[in-house]
Amino acid sequence: MPRKHDKIVFKEYNPNQLIMPIDPEAFIPQTHLVRAIDKIVDKIDISTIIEKYKGGGTSSYHPLMLLKVLIYAYIQGIYSSRKIAKALQENITFMWLSKLQTPDFRTINRFRKEIIGDCIEEIFAEVIELLVKLGYVNFEYYYLDGTKIEANANKYTFVWAKSTRTYKRKLREKVKNILDEIERINEEEDRTLGELDVNLEADYDSQELEQKVEELSQKLAEASFGSKRKERRVKKLVKTLQNDCILRLKKYESYEQILSGRNSFSKTDHDATFMRMKDDHMKNGMLKPGYNVQIGTQNRFVIGFSIHQSPTDTVCLKEHLELVEKITGHMPKNVIADSGYGSEENYLHLKKCGINSYIKYNTFDLEQTRKFKKDKFNSRNWEYIASEDVYICPAGKKVKYLYPRIDVNERGFVSWEKIYQCEEVCNGCEYRDKCYRGKRWKKRFRIRPRLEKLKNEVRERLLSEEGKEIYSRRKIEVETVFGLIKNNKGFRRFLLRGLKGVKLEWGLVCIAYNIERLAKIIIEGWGKIASQPSCFLLHSSILTFNAIKWLILVIKNYCFWTAP
């Protein structure tokens, strides 16, 4: 018969047994991620952080410890100061990193916002310099892209620039009607209020209107009306100006000051602009308050970042590169980006800076198709006679240069284009419906010579073998970083408000990402880490130091337990 094992056995468990607290060192493996992070952060110069402390009073938690805790928390996807404080009391790795010190959430939040808030760029630059010394980045290739991240703001407290202008215009019409009515009553009462100058300038502000209402109030207090009904009417109109029109005008002026050229902002976070988010769970294209986050990567390390209020990537490139040079002191040699950055202004800026651009324009992929190349009705494929500056249409007619046109965008960039028009009337032509669908009698189109020249240079660069290889890495460079941060780490919404808070939070995210990637390379021996003497010594010192600490701990515990 088969043997039965029906005896129930439990491991010994005595809740009343006294257990000595054990050093967390015994529970952290030698190759744990937190050990490598601890040694990497030790290499960062924190003199800019120490300068923020005023001194005096009670002792403070060491800024190096708090910085390590913050970075490790962001690596673990913990962004709330309350959750970080909780982890310092419950999580063994956090306890090891802080050496059993337990700052509360107020201390952590104060350190994050007030101490490192103004020097986050300097800390980021220190991490980049470490990566440069180790040979992982050299700003040879700069992969640029942007993403929109939701702000910590109410989705329904929005203010639109167009609505503000409309309401302001209607308010001024109301003010004009009130002043006109007061003037009419004054004339009917034989100018009891005296000579009223009710005309205001077209662009008057709330201060001028308030001054005008004060003058009316003084005259109204001294005047005596023959009709009590008209007197009450004038007082009511003046009260409307005081309690309604002036206050509303001040509100619209404050809105315009906050907007500063933007199309919208949120009342709970004035720096946030309403944008369309790709990860819209409602699937209805709802606008949400957010920020346009731009990063540049190399070898999947974030080597530059910037925060923008404009939802369009095209207008962010110039400002982003200027900030990268200011923060890191490096200017990339080659910039690789998608067609969202392809504009004449960006191409020209990169060329002036001596940067090679691998940036597609919006019709680049379309131009490579066979259908586009064989379309004889496309003006891009028409024969061009440079000596006469004319194009030859499919019907054999000449399309001559008509006049130049200058365009200036909202940023002050000036571009010029040439307008061409067919010399003969297109009505009656056999290709009329296929070649030209406009309402004019003669076909007309425009060409930007400077833009076309820049596009030709970019096209040659992208279609070369080297260009194809460089551009093919864009998806596995910057897109991978965004995927890891937003999906794996769950960072899809800012916790802090305002540009300063958002820049601080995203800077910590980028610093944590870079340090985590470097720590994994050190631990697992990826890439060319073995050929780097400085990093090899760092890795060896980590293992040696931890081994010695482990040996001392074992001897100490053994001696303690064997003592009489």
C-alpha cells in the first residue's frame, strides 16, 4: 500500500518571541540595483544643493541622503512625498539607503521644492558630465522628440483667448452704451452733471475706466436733478460701471496677461495649456491641460530636456537646443527628428548653428512614392526653365513668375515666396479638371526658393546610406525612453503645478532614468562597460566595499550570539 503522509507540520512561529533588529545590510544582495545607485549618486557634485542651506537651528537631514532617496523613489515609480515617507519606514531597500533615517513627507517635499527646485538643471548637468566621462554620450547624434503630459489641473476650469477677446469687446460695447445713456439724460436735465467727456480711447484699460467712473460719481454727488426717476437711473448706471464693468475688465486684463500669446490656460494651473492628448481614455479628442515635454537622447540616455507651453513641436526646437547648450554646455552635431519639426525656420536655424539636420518635412515620404513621381499634373514634376524663370505645364503652356510675397509668422520669422501664374486662360484646356481645380481663370501656385533649397539638402542627407541608418534608430532611441517613463514607470500626469514645479519633476524623472540605466549597465555588464577603466574601478569598489561590510557583520553577529 502507498504510504500516507497525513501528519500536519508547521514551521515554528511564536509571536511573543523577542527578535533582535537586524541590520538591513544583511537583506540587500551585493548586486542589487540600490547599491549601484548609491555609489553613482556619490559621484555627483552637490555643492549647489548645500549652498541652499542657510545654517543655524537644529541639524538637517543630509542632502545627499535625501537626493538618493528621491532618485531611487522615482526609479521605483513612487512620486508622492507621502508614499516616499511611508517606504522609508516599510521598504527594506529604502531603509538601507537612508540608513534607517525616516524624514517625514513635509521634509521630503520641502527638500524637493525649495532646495533642489532651483538647481535641478545643475544636478542634471552633473549626471550628463558623468556619462560623457564614461563614454556613453558625446552629443554626436541627438534624437529629439516630444510628448504631451497632463498637468495637475482641473479639466473644466479653462479660459480661452478667443472667448476672452469676445467678452472684452462686448463689455466695451456695454460701457459705451451706458456712458451714452448717461450723456443723454444729462442733456435732458440741462447738463446738471456739467460737461461730460464720456469718450474713451479704443484701447482703454480698467484704470482709465475707473478714473472716469470716479469723476462721474463726484459730479453725481454734487448735482441736483429735476426728475427723481432720472436721478435714480443715472445712479444705477454708475453703480453698474463700478460693481460690474470695472471688475470684469480687470478680470479680462489679468486673463490676457496670463495667456501671453497662448490660446488657453487653466484656472488651477495658469502655466498649463489645453492640448489634445494621445492617451485619451474617453476617445473623444477632449482637450486637457498639459505641457509639451521635449527630450533629446543618445544611446537611450536623456541628454537634454525642456518644458514648453505650445502644443506644436515645430516651435520648440530652437528654444530646446538653446536650453540644452545652456544646461549641459554641449551643442549636438547631428539632430534627428520626425516631420513635426520640419520647417524652414528650423532648417535655417540648424544650418546657421552648423548642425546637420536629419529631419523629415511633411511631404518627404509622399515624394518617395511612385505615384507622386509619375504625377504629371503635380507642379513639382513640371519642367523648369531657369533662364526664363518659367514652368511648363502638361499642356505645354508657360507658367510665369508673377510677383513675390513676404510672410512673417508670430515669432517674427520672415519667409518669402514666389507666385507663378499661367500665361494663358486655363478654361477650355483638356487638362483643366485634373491640373487645376481652383476658381481662377489661370492656374496659380507658390514656391519658396529658400525652403526648397533646404529641403533638397535634407533629402540628400536622409536618402544616403548613412542617413537611412541614422534615422532608423530614432524609433528605438527616444520612443523607447518615452515608453519606459510613461508606461513602465506610470508617469502620465504631473503632481506639481506651474512651470517651475513641472521642470523640477521632469528633471528628476530624467535624472532617475539615466542613473537607473547606468546602474543596470554596471551591474549586468552591458555594452562597453568592461572596457572603461574608471567605471570598472567603480564597479570593483562597490563589490569590494560590500564584501568587507558583509564579513564584518557576520563576525559581529557570530561573536554576539556565542557570548555567555
